[in-house]
Amino acid sequence: MSTPGSGSKTTAGEEHSGPSHSAATAALLAGAAALGGFLFGYDSSVINGTVDALKDTFHLSGFVVGFVVSAALLGCAVGAWFAGPIGDRIGRVKVMLGASALFVISSLGSAFAFSAVDLTAWRLVGGLAIGAASVIAPAYIAEIAPAELRGRLGSLQQMAIVLGIFAALVVDYVIAQVSKGGATGTFPWGGGAWRWMFASAAVPAVFWGVIATTIPESPRYLVKKHRTTDARRVLARVMGRADVDGKIEDIGRSIAEDRAVHLRDLRGSRLGLLPIVWVGILLSVFQQFVGINVIFYYSSSLWQAVGFSESNAMLTSVINSVVNVVFTLVAIALVDRVGRRPLLLGGAAGMAVSLGTLTACFSTAHVVGGKPELSGAAGPIALVAANVFVAAFAATWGPVVWVMLGEMFNNFIRASALAVAAAAQWLANWVVTTTFPGISGFSLSLAYGLYTAFSVLAFIFVIRAVPETKGRELEDMDRLERPKRAARA
């Protein structure tokens, strides 16, 4: 940025390339942070292909399998709860590095597990890493992204998550195919195939740790720590020729107090919390209570239960994941054009219809040998409905909730409020994942009926309580209004 009287001249080409270069820099930094989302998706889904092998290896009941699968989610809630306050103290990048190390430890520990007990412990460690990544990556992305790009760059977090899910399912499928006996068999290099599935997560974990050492700290964090020179340098990279000093002044004003943020700063008039914090919590809870992770944690076992072979069931899970990736790209294209609220409303409606179809299909299933069996057209219809459900979620609630959690809180409370909302999300995920085996064992139609009801409630919640954040600067988030109040204004 030139100063008056400097005598410097700017060509039209340079004027055009400045914003373009800064946008590319912001996208690269956001992409680097979003690698945490890739690990989030990979580590949470890699267990999908191991479920039946774990049953056979450790002789586990359905209830114990449900607990082992969902154990990581308890760690996620703890990791998310503490990641925000820790990030406010030591910085976003250092939390990323710590999470990367925990991912490596968890993946290798799970690979060498000798019982369900220590496997659960290693999954809890991985959960700490996933929870931390789920908070710190969207916070960092929101804080380095220009307002006009924030929706698309924030969606990179969800894109990375679904790519991680896809990669984990593909790796599980390949390892099962090349091993004698599938997931329960022996990998060509020795050891059980399921152990190699867990160990594979160490590779992207190391990669993220290396990448995290190359990115700068969040400018909002730097201003908070009075490192304005460093903040100015980072903002100049992502804002181009915009008024960097003015932005630093805006950030300084929005960080009202010069002290560490505590969870008590989230207290307010609405049942003990600030209303905007409740919006974040309920967005997180509804995102999970629609049952999306049932598809990604149990899909292989689910499709086998309705008549698919192990190979075809795992391939079907990969197809679900491809749909997830493709429709996340749709969300990235639309989120800054259409806005957050319209996408959430459309997604809730689409999920309610597709889940209602699944409910109807499984209500007609015959129980053979204790397992539901879809006959006639019900099987293909259920498969299509499951993919429509994934598409509706991926294009809306998957990425948009993470975008909003990263941007809807003001600069002072962002990391801590995001931590509370993310912790609630992981607890909701744990509830769904733990209860699904029991509910589905009694009635799959009951399980999908409950998820349908929550999709309808999510639609009503968005209409009544969720504000639009499209195009707003982070420093203006204190002035968000509820939909009805905004309509009256």
C-alpha cells in the first residue's frame, strides 16, 4: 500500500492483480487450516470399515460396539470445550499442532490395540484431537477470510471433512479388498486389515502438522495480544490494498476488554446464556439429531443388515461419500450468493422428505434371522432416499452450520462460544451414535422416524431464530437480529 507523495504508480494490471492475489492467499491459508477438517472426517469415519472386525476380534456385543464407536465422540466434546479457551491463550496455530500430534498418537495406538478397553482409550485421545480441530479450524478460517469470501472459505472446513470421510471409506475398502478375509482378514504386509485401517490416519495427521508450521497466526488473535505489527502483516496478505490500519482499529474496538475470555463471558438473559450462543448450540444439535452420522459410522453394517454383501455394502458407503463431496461443492458455490438461511431451510425440508421415505421403506421390512430385509422396490428406493438425504445435508446443513459457527459470534467471545457450540454438537453426535444400534435393533423405521421429526423441528427453528450473516464483517456480528425483528425493521 503506497503512501501519499511516494511517487509510486500503480498500473491497471497491478490494481486488478492485488485483490486477486490477496484472495488466493486467503484461500490457501484457509485450505491449510481446513486440513484439520480432513482429519476430523478421516479419523471419525475410518472406524466404519472396522466395526464387524472388532466384533469378531474382541467378541463384542452390539452395545459394546456402539460404545467403542462413539467413545471418540466423548473425547471430541472435551477437546472442543477446551480448544477455544486454550486457543485464546496460546494461539490458533499452536492448537492445530497439538491436535496433529494427538491424531498421530491415537491412530497408532488404535492400530496396536490388544483389547476393547485400550482401543476405547485411544479413540478418546483421537476424539480430543477431532474436537480441537472442529473448533480451531473454522475460527481461524473466519478470522483470516474477507467478508465477501467468508462463506466459501468457511465451507472448505466441511469440504475437507467430507473428503476425509471419503478417503477413509476408500482406504477401508481397498485394504479390505487386498486382504485375505476382508476387514477381519490379514493384510499382505502382516497384521489384521482393520489395524492398517486405523494406522492409515497417521499419514494425513503428520502432513497437517507440517503444514500448520508454515501458516501465520490469526490477525484477530494477534490484535488481542497487542502484536499489531504482526497483525498488519497478515491482514496485508489477505486484504490486498484495503485499509489495513482501519481494519485493525475495527478489530480493536470489537475486542472490548483486554483480558482472557472465560466461559462466564457467555452468560446472558436467555436461560443463563447469551441468545446468540443458544442459536449456535441448537444449530449444532439439530445438525446431528437429523442422524447424518448414522450413515457414515454404521452404513457398511446397515447395508449388510438389509441384504448387501460386505464388499457391496462398503462400496455403497463409498458412493454415499461421493455424493457428500459433490453436493458440498454445490454449497460452496451457493453459500455467498444465496445466503445461509435459505440453504438451511431448503436442506431441512429435503432431509425431512428423504428421511420420511426411509422411514416408510423400513416400516415394510421383514425381519429374517433378527435382521430387517427389504424386498421388491423398497431396497432401491431406500438406497436412493439415503443418497438424497446425504445430498440435502451436504449442500446445506453440513457446511453452512460450520460457516455460521465460525462467523456469528463477536471477536471477543468467538473461540469460547464456538467451543461450547461444538462441544454440544459432539455430545449430540454421541447420543445419536450410541442410541442408534439399540433403536435400530428394535425398529429401523422408529430410528428414521425420529430423525425425520428433528428435521422438521430444525426447519421451524431456522425460521424463528437463526439470523442471516451473509456479507457482514466479523466486527458487526454484535448487531445481528432475530428474523422476526429484522423483518419488522
